Amino acid sequence: MQQTKSLGISSFALKSKAYFELLKFRLSAFVALSGMYGYSLAVSRIDWLKLGLLFVASLAMTGAANIINQIIEKDYDKLMKRTAGRPLPTERLSVQEAAVFAFGLFVIACYLFIVFFNLRACALSVLSLLLYGFVYTPLKRVGPIAVFVGALPGAFPPMIGWVAATNHYGLEPGILFAIQFFWQFPHFWAIAWVADTDYKKAGYKLLPSVGGKDLSTALQIMICTLCLLPVGWLPYELGMTGINSALVATVCGILFLAQTFYLMRKRTDKAALQIMFGSFLYLPIVQIAFLLDKL
């Protein structure tokens, strides 16, 4: 009896762990925090309850999108070292279990967005899921156009947060979208550079140049990173933030850009890895600066 009970608890723990892995919590939380940033920048006084609900709604919608991605890519994930241990390739969860979980998260997210925020924010969030799960995911085996498509839902979170707070579109959420949109390219191309050999096993074609890890790819990474310098000034120009955050964004943009010049010179995995880590630093530092310098 005791042994049966222990086995049941152990099985429940393993299932729970598998569901948590399926959610990609760290990635989903990062996206949700980006939405909270957009919300906080839009309001004059933060409603902490609503901010918490926005985090849950964004986490649920992003988690649902991630699960759709993993369902579609289940067989390809088996071929790559970095993804072979995921819950679906290892059959710790079935596709049906994953689909039910994704649908439940989707319903929770829509409910929270509609009841506590507004239909526009919900529509943007649903559009983000559709683009990521059903357009970007299959395009990864078609060509680098996938990165452009994937950059759209990847840039939506701060815009969704702003719209959730204000219930209207405009230049301000558009600027928040633009900053995160251009950031996506050096971020994802750096990852694709480092993981190129693994990606090729699954037939993914994400680097922008036909030659793969060459000067053309490095040049395109540099150009997209360069775009962050002017767009980083726009929140100040629109009166959303002060001059201090604009200077922080400029300094961070120059340092980020310097890493791309190094990649153009060396064209090594190590140089691409530096850009990847640089992208992880750039976005939160700039977003925090904008929040602290909000007018």
C-alpha cells in the first residue's frame, strides 16, 4: 500500500516536472516581464494586482504558443542535441496531454485579458500566438524569412502591455514594438549561428545568408543592431522618457554594435556567443532605464 502510494506521488512529480518543462517557464516569464514593462511605462500609477494578472495572462499565452511549437516540432526535436530531452520527444508527455494543457492555458489567458484588460490586448496576444505557433514554426524549415516572421510576435509583448493599460494603439506602443523588433535579429541570428550544426540536423534554415556563418550573415546582424541606435532615442523624442534613458540606450547600443564588428572580423562561434549574451543584457538594461526615467 505504502509502495503504491509512493509510486503515485513519484509519477505525479514526474508529470508535473514534464508540464513545467513544456511551459518553457524561463522564456515565458521573460516575455511576460516584457509585457509588464510596457504596461508600467503606459500608466501614471501602477495597479499591482493588474500587473500581476497581466504577468499570469502573458505567461499563459506564451506558454500555449511554446507548446504548439513543441507539438509541431516533436519529431524534429528528436534529431537535435539541445531539444532531444524535451517532454514530447522523450514521450514523458503525449501530444494529447500537451494539446489539452496548451488549450487550458490559452483559455485562461483570453479570460484574463478580456475580463481585466481589454479586447484589443487580447486580440494582439492571440495574433502573437498564431504567428509564432502556426506561421513561424513551419517556416523554420523553409528559410530565413522565419526569423522576420518570428520577430513580430517576439516584439509584441511591450505593445500588448501598453495596449492592456490604455486600450489604444499609437506611436508609443509602436516604438516599444520597434525596439524589441530590431533586437530580435541579432539575438536570434546569434543563437542560430552557435546552434547551426544542430539546426541543420532538423533542416532548419535560419541564418540570413546562403553561405551560413559568413561575412554576409555578420553584416546583416550588424545592420539590424545599428537600427537600435535611432529607435532607442524615440521614447525620449515622444516625451515618454527623459534624456538619461536615451543616453543609456545609446551607450548600450554602441557596445552591442561593437560586438557585431568583432563577429564580422572573426566570424567564430565565440564571437556569436558574445552577441547572444550581449542581447540578453541589452534589452533588460534599456527597458529598466526607460522605466526609471519615465516622465
